[in-house]
Amino acid sequence: MHAAPPEDILDAFALAGGARAPTRPGNVHETHVVAVPDGRFGVQRINTPVFGDPAALMANAALTGHSLARSAIRPLDYRRTADGALLAASGGDVWRSYRYVEGRVIARPRTDAEAFAIGQAFGRFDAAMAVHPPEH
């Protein structure tokens, strides 16, 4: 679909007036990048048919972020709304925002070095998550 985030969503995350552009299609959510004076932020429409409970999704994201930070891995820096919420809703859609992670996406490793780096990153993530029982 890739409809730009509505103005009330940009207002909610204090991103109104920023330059916006859609990102490449993702696997799950629809993401746009919004540039404002204090940086570039991803504004993401949650795919609610896949994630029917966006609040639970964000609770899991917070738990994951704390575990990553304890393991010296920088988690996503979620941007809150003016009232402190991690989610904002408009027109039946639910949105979140985070400081955009600059870099490139590797859909398929092209070299052994890229494959090794991806494996190392996944291993660090797995080790950070190992503190949680499987039912969480």
C-alpha cells in the first residue's frame, strides 16, 4: 500500500513538517523515513493482521531492547508520542516510530565475510535473548 503516514500520526510523534519517503518494501510492516532537524526516524504502520495486539508487540520490543542493552548491543530507540505512548492510531491503523538505523540491508550475503558477520550478529542476539524463558 505504502500510503504516507497521516499528518495526525506525524504530529503525535513530533515529526510534522519533516521530509518523508517510503523505504524499500519490508517483509512485515510498512515503513517510511521522516527527516526532521533532530534526525531521521522510521514511522512504521504495524501489520495488525500479523500482529493483532500491537501493545503486546511493543511490550515484547521493550523486553528485547532491555536485554540487548544489557548485552552491550544497541537496541532500537523508539520515539514516544507527546503523551509518552509508543503507539499512535489513526484511521484504523496503528503506527510506531524509532530513530532510523542508517546503513544497508543485506537480503542475501554475497561473500563469505558477509555471511560470517550475519552469523556473528545473530549469535550475539541469541545470546542476549537466552536469559528469557521460552514462554516469554
